Amino acid sequence: MRLIILISSMLIFGIGASFSNETIFICKNNDGTEKEFELKINLNKKLLYRAGAPYNIVEQLENELIAKSSNKIGTVSYETTLTFNRLSGNLKYQSYKMDGSKVEKDNVNYFCKKRLI
């Protein structure tokens, strides 16, 4: 009887399934010039967090996740795209800063390893 109650409470409260809906990776840029950061992926919420900053997952492919973030401050627009390769752990960061006709582009490649608890 106690076992049935324990199993029932585990199912009701979600214990025994996954403790978190997030998968966490530790990422470092390929040339080693930047400090490593956490990459959190939450497929249920369709969010990817790079060093705490949220990005909306806009496309889920078999081998890749594509997430974007954009904002505008005054006349300057910013758009960032993150592409995470699910097989290799590679993360591609592409950022665009647009101020009128002037466009600045930044690309960085990272390698990510799943964080072990």
C-alpha cells in the first residue's frame, strides 16, 4: 500500500521524471579568448539561454536548433541568431547591429559540452 502511495505521489508531483525541462551545456569559443558560459535549452518553452540571455527557438530541425533575439534602442537595431548543432555540440553566434545604412556583423563559433551534475 505504501508503495502505491509513493508511486502515485511521484506521478502527481512529477518526481522521478525529469527534475528540469532544461538541458545545460558549458560552452567556450573555439579560439579560447572568451570566458566559458552556460547554454540552457528548454524545448518545452521554446527558449535557449546564452549566458542567461533568452533567445526564442524559431526552428527545431533534426540536427539543429535555431534561436533568435532582436531589439531596438533608439535608431539602432540589433538581431542575434544562435544555431546549435545537436550532434556536434557546436554553437554558431551571428550578431547584426544596424544603424541606418551602417551594418556591423559579428560571428563567433563555440564548442559546447553537456554539463554533468
